[in-house]
Amino acid sequence: MSILNSNIPAIKTVIEALFQDPKLKKDVVYHRFQSESFNAALGYNVEVYDELEITGCKFKATAKTGAVRESLIQIGEPVFLFRPADLGEPLSVKDQIVDEEGAVFKVKSVIPLHGIATEILVESGGIQEEA
């Protein structure tokens, strides 16, 4: 049995505690990319999304965040954590997350964490405010 496997129950407990923390727990709208279709009125392709209203955790990356150490994101950038069952499949870097303040974030990276949680790294700053 690997060290990770022997610690999974403890890791699940910690992850679940994060989802219960009122400072981290956030209701968001997850836009799952479906397709692109040509909009004749606009004269260009528009992206089509399914919308999921889900609860996750939002926090800012610190020097201890693995993605910072791997240079995927910078200190202070937002990171989202979700339960895999809430997100479903497939996930894409074309997905977007609308946070509780209406900022829209483009997904940069999807990191499955051994079926316990899914970490989503997003582009810094949001891409637009939702209308």
C-alpha cells in the first residue's frame, strides 16, 4: 500500500473541512464548454456553454501552493477547488468560472487530485464582468 493510499481518509477529511469553511466556500457558476457556433448577426463564432451552479472553494495561491512551485500560476492568483462529482466530465481549458462577485475566469489548468478533489487554475484577473 502506498503512502498516499494510506493517507486518503485523512486527506478526504481535510478537503471536506475546506468545503465547510465559510471563508473559502463559494457558490459559483461553472460554464462547461460545449461547442462553437457561427452567429450570423455578430459575424463570428460564439462559444456555447452548459451552466452548472456548484459550490467550491476559492483561495489565493501562496508560495506553498504546488502550482506556484511549478510556475503554473503566480502568488496571489485565484485557485478553485471542487468536488469531482459536482463538476462531471469533460472539463476543458475552454471552460469558465463565474465567481460570487460576477468576475468571469478562464480556466488555465484542470488538476484532478486522486478522485478526492479537482483543482482549477484560472487566468489572473478575470476576463470580464458577467452582464
